[in-house]
Amino acid sequence: MPTPVDSVGEEQVHRVLEAAERTFVSLTGHTGFDRDLSVSAEQQEGYVRQLEAFADTHRDRLGQLYGKYGPGGKFADESRCYLTHQPESVVVCERLDTVPMRLEAVWNNEIDAERTLDRFTKYWRFGLGPSTSLGIV
């Protein structure tokens, strides 16, 4: 079971953020993100490996997300959804696919930006075109 976010050690959070940053920068080339907008991570055995495996598996889909809504994307608008410009979005995508209800509960209690999560969720699940949304062709 995941532990509460407030009991996660700093080292674990930094390792997760570093993994997310590596994936984000490799897909977008964007390094001008705001580290102060980080999303806390849940501690799980091997989570960094899990996140990296998720990123490898969904590399094309993540690339489409950032290519469309991320830095320099056709529909990029950081003021509407800052997550598309942040490496932590890789963690959010993984959590949306793995434990969406848990993410929503933690997000609403700790970050208080419900509209941002709702908008980002729609981008991830439905905004990439018929071939990628929910795996439907």
C-alpha cells in the first residue's frame, strides 16, 4: 500500500523528480520548467523503476501529449494547464493510469488545483486523438 504523501522521505521525492525530469527533457527538450511546482510522490518499493518503465512503455503517447500541449506545442497554453510544461506531469500520467482515484484525493487535499488536474486528465485521456485515447483505434 502507498504511504501518505507527508511521510515520504526527501530522498525518494528527489529520485522520482529526477526520473520525471529525465523523461520530460528527453521528450520536449524543455529545461525552463519551475521546480517549485513539483507534485509530491508516493513512496513505493521500486517506484523510480516503475515510473521509468511507464515512460518507456508510453513514450509515444507522452511525446504526443507534449508535442500537442507542452512547450512549443500547437495548443500549448501554460496559463491553462501548467502541468504540460512540468516534468512532474510524467508522474501524474503514471498515477492517472495506475491509481486515478488516489491521485485525485491526494491532489485535491494537498495541491488545491482541481481544475488543473481535470484539464490535464482530459488532455492525457482524450486530447491525443483517436489512436491514443484509452487505447481505442
